Amino acid sequence: MPTSAAAPAHAAVAQTAVDRVAAAVRADILSGALAPGSPLREESAAEHYAVSRHTVRAAFQRLVAERLAVAEAYRGVRVTSFDRDQVIALQQLRAALEVEAVRIAGDRFGFGEEWPESVLAPARDALDRLDAVREREAQGEAVDWLEVERIHADFHRALVAASASPRIIETHTALGSELLLFLLHVRPHYTLGSLIAEHRALLDELPARGPSALREHLEHSTRLLVGG
């Protein structure tokens, strides 16, 4: 009969396996290797990762909780896809959080005034990291678009952090993986250069125009995605 110490150890191993499968499938989704709407099959995943179907099921449930996948009766689990209504709904949520965060920051620092560099530095750092990716691209290195998506998300998180509003920051952070998946849909509409230029212009406009500049930025990306 297993000892009391063996049970927690077994649970830890099982959890590690769930983490490993979830991380692998998450990476395939966010890189685009698994296209939106692709089915996620328990049996084939269990064979591929050499784990039980129970482990795969738990990993898939985690991805559903992150909104990277959807589970439907009689259809199983599939990779999340964004139709027009879903794109608009997510952009409205982003605007509610991000635009309000910038408004709060503007109230703290004054619109038309010089914002503290310590507040803008995290967003500038994200853009500098995107510049580094572009330099590597110019030298012939393939662009890791998942890295670009993560840095892009860091830029927007930095704007939200400028509000110093814990609940807004917490709610925006919870978008996490779903926002990365959304940015995957934005990718075909931008070159790396145009993405950087647009976000540098936004950052330059924030101290003077604040919420209006960010709202226009989000509306522009929405129009690109829904075609109008």
C-alpha cells in the first residue's frame, strides 16, 4: 500500500505531465502551428506525448480555461477562432480596460505634460526589444512571431500598468493567453516595421492625447480584422 508521502509525489508527477502537455499544445496554438478551429484529439495527443488520456483531458481543460480552446458538446475540443463578433467583443473589452487605464494615468500626470520616464520606460523597452528582433530579421534571421506577440502584449500591459490601478491591471493580465491568440490574428495585417512604427507613434501621442490616441489605435486594428 502506498505511503502518505507517495501520494503527493504521484500527484506532483501527474501535475508535471499536465503542465508539459498544456505548454506544448499552447505553444502550437500561439505559434499558429495549430490553426484556429483545429480539433484537439485526446487519443492522438495521448499517444504523441506518451501520457494518459486523463492527463491530456486535464491539459485541454486548462487551455479551455485560458480561452485558447473551446469545448462543445458532441464536437469535442478545438482551437479557439475569432469571428467578427468575437473580435469586436474582445476589442471592446480591451478598450474598456486599456483606454480607462490611460485616462487614469493622464489624470495623475496631466495631459499635455511630460510624463515620468519611469512610467513610459517599460513600454519603450518593449519597443526596443521589437527593434532588436527587426535587426535580426535584417541580418537574415527568421522572425519568431510568438516572441513578437509576447513583446507586443508586454507593450500594452505596460500602458495598463501606468494607471497603478490594481483591479484594472489584474483583469487585463487575466486576458493573458487569449490576447496572445488574438494577436496571432493581427499578424497578417502588419509587417514588423509597421507594427513598431504604429506603436512608437502611439507612445509619443499618449501624454498629449491619452485615451483618444489609444482608442483610435484599437479601432484601427479592429477595422483591419473585421474588414471595415
